[in-house]
Amino acid sequence: MRKFTIAIIAAATSLIPFALGAQEPGALDVEWQGKKPCENLYEDDQIRILRCTLPPGAKHVRHRHPANFVYTLSGGKLEVTDATGTQLAEAVTDAAALSPPIAWHEGTNIGDTTVRYVVVEMKYRKQ
């Protein structure tokens, strides 16, 4: 009986992060087909700079971002899914954008060009 009780407690404890709405993994933490789409170019106590590369057909699986600045090195066609649904998007080469924190999203390169971004993630709040 004791082993059964311990097993139930262990199973219930492992579900707590999901029940409490645990955060999604960060952009650097996820893989698709054994590869990480983003690499860390620089990091300090205020920012982290990533370069993300999505060849045709590649997916950047569900992940989150803090507030960030994105610069598109090379554009293409994307399918982006987040809490509001799925949209088609055109990433325009040399375009830049500011983004508030993103609780989660995922993107798939549905075009025939490699999409590349530089993402500057903010690690602090403005005073």
C-alpha cells in the first residue's frame, strides 16, 4: 500500500507545473528534427542576442520570448500559431519590429527560401 501511495503522490506532483500554467520553453531550448533553430550569439545581464534559421519546411516548435527586437536577415513565408490561432505571414528581408513578451508561439517555414532572424531579447524592465 505504501508503494502505491508514493506512486500516486509522485504522479500528482509531476503534473503540478502543468496545472499551474508552467511557462513554455525559451527559443533556445527547443529542437526540431534534432536541430536547434536558434543559436546564442551574445548574452549579458540585460540582453540576449539570437540568430534563428529556418530552412524551407523547418519548424520552430512552441516556445516563448520576453520582450524583444527582431531583425529579418532573409525573409520568406511562414505559418505562425499562437493563442489567437494560425496565420500566414510574410517575413520581409531587412524589416525590423519590436515585440512585447510572447507567452508562446510556433512558426513553420512554408516557403522555398531560408528565413533568418536576429532576435534581441530583453532581460530587464524599463524603469
